[in-house]
Amino acid sequence: MTLQPSSQPPLRAEHSVPEGASSSLLGDASTLTRELRAMVHAQLELAELETRLAARTVIHMLALAVGIAVLLVGAWLTLVGAAVLALMNQGVSPMLAMLAATAVNLVAAGFVYMSLRRHGESLGWPVTLRMLKPKAAEPKASSKP
């Protein structure tokens, strides 16, 4: 069985599309474009509102954290004062008791500082930056006998 060319002319686009379909297709595309723009606008508006809410929440949380910090500093000062008074009641001179409290504070501050430095190393997206850096051309291994 061999294939022979058809005697009928090839179908063209104007033969396969009804007359009113072209304007209907443009109308549908226009409607789709309007609906798509409205949907994108609604999504962006929602993102804006959620961003504002997140910003307000963060500000509120920071204000509460400052309040907690002030209360904790007050409690720490009271605790250090009580420790100094306890040392003085044990017969330690006031100057030596204050120096001991200062030394404890400095040691605690040193531990906090080391912890901050350790946590600060992960800021700045080191893995992301490493992934974005272009890889240097690796030297080809020379074949030495």
C-alpha cells in the first residue's frame, strides 16, 4: 500500500474556524487578562497586608522584649546586691564583696559575648553566598610517570 497525495486542497485556518469565533476568542483573551490582573492584584494586596501585620507584630514583640530585659536587669541587680550583702555578713570587706560581684558579672558577660560571636557567624547567609560564587577552574591533574 502506497500513500498518494490527496486531491483536496490543504485545510487553512480560515476554513477551520467559524466566522464569529475570532472575535469571541479575543473577548475571552481580554476577559482572561482582566481576571488574571485582578487575581494578581488581590494576591499582592494580601501580601502587603500580611507584611504590615508581620511588621507590627515584630515591633510589638520587640517592645515586650525590652520590657522583659528591663525586669531581668532589675532582678539581676537585686540578686548581685543580695550576694554582696551575704558576703559582707560573712565578714568579707565591702570592697572585696563588690570586686567579687564585679568579677562574676565580667565572667558572665564574657560567656554571653562568646555565645553572641558563635551565633553571629551564621548571619550573612554563608552557605548561600558560597553556592552563588562561581567555582574556580580546578587545575587539571598532570600525568607524571
